[in-house]
Amino acid sequence: MGCRSSDKPKPKHRKGLWSPEEDQRLKNYVLKHGHGCWSSVPVNAGLQRSGKSCRLRWINYLRPGLKRGMFSSVEEETVLALHRLLGNKWSLIAQHLPGRTDNEIKNYWHAHQKKQLLKAEPDRFSKTSQCLSNPDSQPLNCSKNPGMRIPSYESSESFEKSSTYTDQSLPQMFQSPNRSSLPKLMFAEWFSLDSFSDLAGSEASGGDLHENQSSEHSLVHGYLLGDEPFCSEDHNFLNDVSPGDVFSSQFQLDCHSTASDFIDFNSGESL
DNA sequence: AAAATCCACAACCGCTCTCAG
DNA sequence: GCTGAGAGCGGTTGTGGATTT
């Protein structure tokens, strides 16, 4: 879109693992220019890769703010709960796990969750597996599975738009009773870097654009959507913010209190 | 020590959706 | 309305390190 095929030659694309030099080229280019049209990125960055490959590499590995390493227990719980709700909608699940990619969650699910469920509840999980592995089945309507409490959403879209979800099996962070009162925030990792670089340029160059994960207090940058100003009295991890403002704030990573707001913002219906 | 197997993760493939011409 | 190209997503495969035999 916006990229004409005639603009670009069709080089032979390299495949396989990315070298550190390729990573550096891609990272430097995107941080400096933004990705724009992905198909033009490898040409402009001097890479013999497809645009698709560059996009994947950036999203899954090079993008600032990515978490690496083990999933925390909160993240595990979140993945489990959201997978129960959404099925294999990895990108949707990833939206609720800042710093995690859909690919990472997908791999994690395959490697860990299935194994653990199988270990814990072999009978029930065998039914779940049949249900989930059937491409025609709707994971949210898997009625063959009486042991699982699955709400009757017909699609992930209806879940996204719903403001009345009350499934008690979800972690508390997803059970906000007054979602409508929450502000709509877009977090830094969803920004194209060129739109965000004014604020976070120095931090981006340090490789940690949006979140300091070294302690229980995480630094978050975001952007307030909508028309209403945001009052810190209602939500205790932000200062007052006006619509359109880019903000930086610190919040305590405690899923049972402040992070409930954080996650609900992520629903971002208007995005 | 070497071979076989397992496992986690990175990357590719193919499909669908969206949008501009 | 049709078509082609790009973006995005989910499934699958490949790779390399770790562990076991």
C-alpha cells in the first residue's frame, strides 16, 4: 500500500538465521527512518531479505521494549485465561502482554502450557486439544468440553467490544467492573517509532524504549486517545494527562491493583 | 566421548484481509 | 467491481543447544 512494485527490484532473498550485522542494519534503519513500507526496508537498509522477513525480525526480536526470558506466573495465568477466551488468537493475546510477541506466546503455549495441562488434567486436556486442533471449531464455543467454563462469545471481536465480561475464571486484572470509565491509552510499543522518537529518542537509542522491567515499578510511555482529559485521582499510576498528550509514568506491576487499569486500557476499543 | 533424542525458539510458508489504482 | 500488492496472522518447520543413553 503506497508501495509500487515497480519501485523495487526483485533481489534473491537470503533465508535462515539473522546475523548480528543484519540485525544491526535493520535496527539502525528502522530506528532512524521508521519502517514505512516494509518491502522497501531491505532495499534501503542494504539487506538481502524480504520485507516480510524484516518485519518479522523487527516485531519478534529487534523492536524496543520486548521482554526476553521466562514468562512470569502472572503472564502464564494471563495466557491461559486469554487462550481459554480467544483460542489461538495469538496477536490478540499478545496485546494484553506488553513486551511479548504473538510468536513468543504461541511458542510458549506449545512448549509449556499444553504440557502442563496434559500433566495436570490429562482427560480434560485431551478433549480440549481435539477441540482446538479442529480448524473448523470455534474455540469459544467448544461445547464438547463441559469441564471448561467457556463464555458464549462468538468471536474474538465480540470479546474485544464487550464491556460486560464477567468470567470469574479470568485473572482479576480482567475483571474491571467499570471499564467504560477508563481512559483509552496507546502504549509506546504500538507506536511507529517515527511518531514517538521525539519523546523517547534518547531512551530508544539505549534499547529500552518504554518499560524498565528491572524492578516491580515499571516505567511506561503512552499516548492518551479520545476527548476527555485523564485525572490521576482515578487511576493511580499516571499524572494528569490531556487527550493527545504523550506521557511517561511509573506504575507498580501488581496485577491485582494498579495493573488492572493498565490491562483494561489495553482493550483499546477505539484503536 | 560420541550418538541419539529432546526441547525451545527463530524463521518461513501460506492464507486472508485491506486498500489503492 | 476487479485486480494486484502489501500487511498481518496463525500454523508449521528448521536449527542449535542441552540432555540422555
